[in-house]
Amino acid sequence: MAVGTGTIDFGATPADEAVVTVAGQAGLISSTHIEAWIQQGDSTADNGVDEHEEFAALCPFACQWTVDGSFQAKAMPLAMLGIGTFKFHYAWSN
């Protein structure tokens, strides 16, 4: 199992989804199970702890293998729009 953190950016204009590519994951292949989530207590320069907690409750992530060693994490807020950056965590296992 591998774990890590990343940042996803919705930009300066409110958006209904954001995608980030996470590269450099040696051993990640097309059959790998990948998960991403927002963790309580996280913050970024754009969004504090409270915004991260609200975002976690209303924003599922979908992860997709792209090429060996890389995957995409897509955040899609429900009934809201995202703005700025959010820290996220991920784990994957073959």
C-alpha cells in the first residue's frame, strides 16, 4: 500500500469539478485500487479547516489510473461549487 497527499485546485472562479494528476507512483498499474479523501484538520492558503470539513461532507472523489505510475483524482462537489485549493489524501494498493 502507498499513501500520500496532494492539492486539488478549483481555480479563482467557482467550479463544479476539478482534476489533478498524481505522478511518480512507482508500482501503480491499471488494476490498482485507488482512493482519495479530505481529512479533518487540513487547510490550505485558500481554504481553512472549516472549509475543508464542509468540503469533505459534500465532495466525493473519483480516481482513475492514467498510465503506469500515475492517476487522476477528480473532485465533484454536490450542491455547491469549489473555489481555490484543497489538500487531499490518497492511498492505493495492488
